[in-house]
Amino acid sequence: MPLELGLYLGCKRFGGGAQRKKACLIPDTDPYRYRAFISDISGQDIHSHRGDPKRAIAEVRNWLANVSMTKGLPGGADIAARHARFIKTCRESVRS
């Protein structure tokens, strides 16, 4: 991911109008872990999920709702519950 993130950040900073309008979310397990290996991403949209899948789902949902300015989206807990049901259904269909 570091190479792709660097390319994205370069395009966003030096690219044309369409490139400058792009947004990205940088998820990580710890809120400030990036400081240990790369300080150049300070100021980016870094969200910590602390290794919790439900929190990761909620962080992504909240970011998408904010960036898209879409109202009425289901909450993170609802999406996580739907995801859990989906995984369960997938596992059951594999066993059948």
C-alpha cells in the first residue's frame, strides 16, 4: 500500500482538477502508528479501527457518508450486522 498511497497523494497534489477533488480514507489499527514509518501523511484522513472489524466498518461507513454527503445511510452497527449475516450465509452455503 505505501507505493499506491504515495502515487495517490502525488496525483492529488500535482494533478489536474479531477485529481485534486479525490478523497481517500487511510484505515489503520492504531491512530498514530504511521508516525513510526512515514510522517508525510500527517493531515490525511487517517482513521483507527483498533483491529475491531465492527469499528472498521463504522469508520468506513462514516467516511463514505461524509465524503458523499449522502443522508439516510444505515449505521455502522446495522452494516456490521448485515455483514455478519452475509458471512454466515456464505459459510453455510459452502458446507451444503
